Amino acid sequence: MQAPGISIISDYGYGSSYLASLRAVLHRSFSPVWLEDVAHQLRLGDVKHAAYLYNTTVKHYPENTIHLIAVDCSPIKYTHICVIQQHNQWLIAYKNELLSHLKLHADARYAEWPVNRFSFHPTFSELSLFPEIIGFILANSIEFSPMPEIASSVNSERLMGNMLRGKVVHVDAAENIISDITLDEFTHAHETNGLGKFMILYRRKEKINRILHHYDDLQTGESLAFFNSSGYLEISQNMGNASSLLGLKTGDTVIIEFYDK
């Protein structure tokens, strides 16, 4: 494999010495290397937001890009670090709840290592672990094993009767609100509840009762919901900033309530 392209998602924050140090070590270890900063302003430990960013961007990268997710990286809480390979893309992350939020396919391959086999600083383990695992990938020395099951609240039933519950996982630069409710989930819940009417409920008791594909039928400032190109439910405002105006932020609840025709 040639010198790698590496993307980084973290909760370090821009301007952090952690981010600068990791980038420096990657440059020193694998030069020439192409580094892509996807996002670093995530809430601490927000693996759901990290998974959303990975799920929606990974398909656009060149083959054999290595993706690092430095979120909730604790060698005290978690005993293993892992690699997932699918569609000629590589992901390195701690074996934590992140895995249960990833969109994985039948061809995904998995490998893991106990963190105690490596040497690292306990407050910044990924500075040592990530480059070492990248070395395994470049040396083609990984032995894959079956994908494990990861216990998580995301595996619990989100459809309770006539209500489908989700969370805001991302607010983009235009303050559009993206939830973790997927088109597949919505379609299943809608069919289960008889393909009747529905309401999308969120903070301040605001409601949307239809899903659109474009802004053409809306007045300025009117709210709409649609499934974006990655298949996630998005709430926006025509010519407005939905997050500020609707009071929604990452982690807030979004509910779709289904009712009779």
C-alpha cells in the first residue's frame, strides 16, 4: 500500500495541542501522508455524532483511506482497540459504543487488540496506538475475526407503539438539524402503523406533518423535514437558521408520532 490518506474525527477541539500532536506524529511516521480534518468540535465522548460523520462521508474517500475516530478513547474504560475494513476503507477506533452506531455491511472485516499489549500515555493513548495500528494496515499483517456484538441503548427498541424516537446528532454550518432517524427506520415504522398520518415533534412543541423533497412549496421562514442524501431525517427552515430559531441542539429528542388516517 502506498503512503496513506488519513481522515480524523475527534472531540479534541480545533487549536488543541492533542490534535496538533497527533497530526505531527502522523506526518513524522508516514510522510508523505495526506491528512483530512473532518471535525473536532464534537461534544466530549459523543460517539453518535462521530458515527454520523463517518457514515455520511466515508463513501466519498479514495480507496484505502484510513479513518481515525478519536472520541471516547479511554484505556481505563475500554480494553481493546479495533480496525474495521469495508469497501476498501479502514477505520481505527476504540471498541466502544461507537461500533453500534456504524453502518456496517456484510463484507465488513474486523480485528482487535488488547490495549495493554502497547505502550502509551494513559491520558493520550491514541497518540501511540493509532500510528502503531496504521503500521499493521500498511504491513498487511492483520488477522481478521468475526464482528462482535456491541451492547448499547441504540440496540433497544426505538419504535414504541406509534412513536419513533431519535436524537439530534449534528447541526451543520447553516444550522440545519440532522437526526439519527433513517429513512429505513421511518419506512418500517410508517408501514407498521398502517401508512397513516404522522407528526414530527421536537422542542418547544413545534410540529411538522409532512416530509418534502425541496423548498419550492414553502414560505420564507417555514420549517420542513426531509431525508438528506445520506438517508437521515433533517429539519430545516426556508431561508432561516433552524437550530437557533427552533431551539434545537445536539442531543435533543426528535419524535415521529404516527396516527390513524
